[in-house]
Amino acid sequence: MTTPRILLTGASGYIGGSVLSSLLSSDLPLLKEMTISVLVRSEDQAKVLAKIGAIPVLFNGLDDLEMIRQIASAYDLIINIAMSFHRGSAKAMIQGLGDRKKQTGQEVHFIHTSGTSNLGDHPITGIFIENHVFSDKEDIFSYEKYRESITQYDQRTSDVTVIETGLEAGVKTYIIMPPLIYGQGSGLFNKLSIQIPLLIRQAIKSGRAEIIGHGDHIWNHVHISDLTELYKLFIHRILTTQPLTSGPRGIYFAESGEHSWCQLATGIGRAGVSLGILESSQVQHLQLEDAAAKWLGGNQKVAELGFASTSRTRADLGRELGWEPKKTLKDFERNFLVEFETIYTLDKNNGANLQGNKWLLEHNS
């Protein structure tokens, strides 16, 4: 593509803001020279983002599918880091890219952000048990469709929609599927992730770190800075027309280590004690229904998949492309103290946010 037009969604979010910041500050000449448009709903956010060199594109919201398709039709590459559960907007963006391809005759690309809760099992309810360690060299698309046939999960449904719509519209699609993400984001707005902050806030509220059940199920993790490097690698390969597998086999994991939920909760408890905020580092074990009610407004599906399941992956494809995560297990463990202090100070100054995570609740009923 010559002078490709690039659109990024989710610039005000944790991942999207960090990816935008990383791209704008890149040392790679090609990335340094490119212009990035960002989809935003707020005039105030638009003004802030314009100051750092992004081009704001105002829109009404993710439910305005006609407008989204029209906007998307003006771009060659869309980096979608908005709501991973919102399949309608993702489909509209891909259809818009398909319209663009018909106009220009050039290849168009869609990078979609998902998450490994899609592969998580249901160890508490017993709906589905899975202990396999997945490599992204396997047929993850077929596995996701199989899991959807058992129980529907909006984020996983979106993945299937992205790939199938891409095939129909002639758009090259790539799905980046990170596990639990940790570390302070580098964006201008939201600098905190989802799972660890939620558990820290609940620990502050309850006086002890909490987990669902025994907490012996395992997840992977990745630092936000390592994750943004994977996005940069993808974008650079697309812009330089280097090979990058797309479509049904274009699902990529991003991990640099793993932990059990009990290890995570213990780390939170110890951090709270070290800071003098918690009196005990002993972990409180909760029933699924109790945790869902306290953390997520009663949403047991999200509580089990996102905070109690096993979801183990290997980012083999990314590593073969040259992705080399720098952060280690020690970095993950040190992060508990940093995030606990950050969240405690932030909520003390701005008013505690202890109502669970709206982003998770609204799209997983």
C-alpha cells in the first residue's frame, strides 16, 4: 500500500491508548512517519489526542453501525482495540474495509483485539473442563466455533464474526488474543487494566484478597509494554507487505508467563500488608455466586471465565515473527505492590470505584 490510511479505535482505553503512544513514539522510521486517525466520542478527548499528533474522528458510538461502516471505508488498516465484545461494530468496520478495497483495488487489513477468556473452561460449574495448553499454531478458530456450540460468550462470538466477515468481504483479519495484562499503561487516559485492579479494589473493600474456589487454575499474563510491541510488529509487517498469516489461522496469542489465581491473590494480599492497607495476607476463598455478586453484579459467566478458569496458551507464532517479551515472572510479582499503591491512592483521591467493571458487565449478560 502507498501512503496507507490507518484508523485506531479505543485510544482512550488501556490497551488502545498504550498502543497509540507506542506507535507515535516508535524509533522505526516507517512507524514514525505514519499518520494515525483515532475514533473518539468526546470533543475533550479529541482535543487531547490531537495535541500528540493523532487525527481525531468523532462518531456517535459503537451502535451506530452505518456511520462506522462509512468511516471505515476511508481506511486501509484498522486497529480495533475498542469493545472486544461488540461484534456489530467489528463487522461494520470490516464491511467498510471491504468497500474500501472495491474502491481502490488494494489489500485492506483489520487487527482485532480479543482475550484468552475465550478459551477458559468452567471448573466451578462443570459446564466444560479444559486443561490443554494451546499453541496459536493450532486451529484456534475451529476450537472457538466448537466452544460456541456448547455455550455462547460474546467476546468469542465476536472472534468468529470477525473472521467470517473478513472472508466474505475479502479483508485480511488478524486477532490478537492476550491473557491477563498487567502494568501501567502509557496512554493519556486509562492507565489500568481490568482483572488485577478489580481484585485489588475488592481486597481493599473486604480487608482481604479474595479468590473463587481453591484458586488452583492457571492463566497466562503479559506486560502491557510487551503487548504493544506485538501490535507494532504486526503493523510494521503489514505496512512493509511482509508475510503475516490472516483469516482462520490468523489468531495470535501474547504471553510471557503464567500464574494460578491463588498465586495472584496471595501477591495482592502481601502487597496490601506491605503497604499497611490490609491486616492479613491470608486469602479469602469465595463461592462463585458470592464472588459474582460482589465483583460483577451477579454475572457468574464472566466471574468463572475471567477469574477462576484455566486458560493456558503459547505465543509460538509471534515468537517466530520475532516478538520477544522482555518482562519476567519477577516483574509480574513486583507489579502487585506498584498497582496496589497506585489504585489505593487513586481511589482515595478520586472516590473508590468498587462496583465491578462496567466494561465486562454490559456485554456479557
